[in-house]
Amino acid sequence: QGIVAVFITPIVKSGELALSAQRNVLLCENISDPGNLGTLIRSAVAFAFDPVVLVGACAEPFSPKVVRASVGAIFGITVVEAAAEQIIAHARHSGFTLIAAGTEGPERMEHALSSLSDGPLVLAIGSEADGISEAITGAADKLVRISHSDQVESLNAAIAGSILMKQC
């Protein structure tokens, strides 16, 4: 197959980021699996999380596998590349609640999310291998986990992120 077209990928750098108080933000940290990143992007569009902020070693958001997994949703959302510290500072300055998801979260999802205010939030999802960094968990307003059967060690990052986005 030949090349159809060449495009500049519309990735926003953190210095150009303007967070809107009307939208929630999905922060993906070290999501290196293209299928997971694409699925998270698709769910972000479905549940009104915009932008999607990529922190660390994430998959290339416009790679063919991510585009396929997102079912084209990548073209309807803002993608931002930022360092964890930048997005944390920006979120704090703009009044966002930072929620970090992981298997070690002290609060069950249902309890933690029921006590949220109506303001905007940043939902941080980490890689399945490493979870979320100490920089993000240390800055989080809430650490949450999704309760599940002990027959599985953990949920897939894309599935967990999608469940949490729906609940927020």
C-alpha cells in the first residue's frame, strides 16, 4: 500500500495547554501499549474527557495501532504531551481535583467518587507494569482502586480507565 497523505500530527505541548473548567482531563502515564492508549482515547471521547495528556513513555498517539484501537476517536480530541510536574501545577492553578487510580488505592472507587465536588478533575491512569509514579500519587487529592475478584491480579489499564471515566 502506498502513502495516501502526510500530515502534521496535532499534538499540543504543555506550554500551549489551556484547561477548560468545563471539561475533565485524562492523564495517561507510561501507557506504552497502543491498544490500551487507543481504547483510553476512545473512552475519553465517549465520556467527555478532553484533553488527553500523555506523560512519560506513552505509545505514539497517531501510530496506526493507536488510531485503529481508538476507532478514529483520536481525530476528535486534543492530545497533549507534558511532564507530570507541569500538568500537576497547571491542574492545581486551574482548580482541578487530581485522582490517581491504582491497585493500592486506599479508597474504593464508589466511595471516593461519591465524595467528589462538581468541579473539573484530572484522572490519572498508569501503565499495567508500573502503575502511577510517586510524583502523581503524591500530588493526588484522591487515590482510588476498583474492587474486583481476587481471581485476577489487576484490571487492564484501558478497562480500569474506562470504568473510572464513566463513573466520574
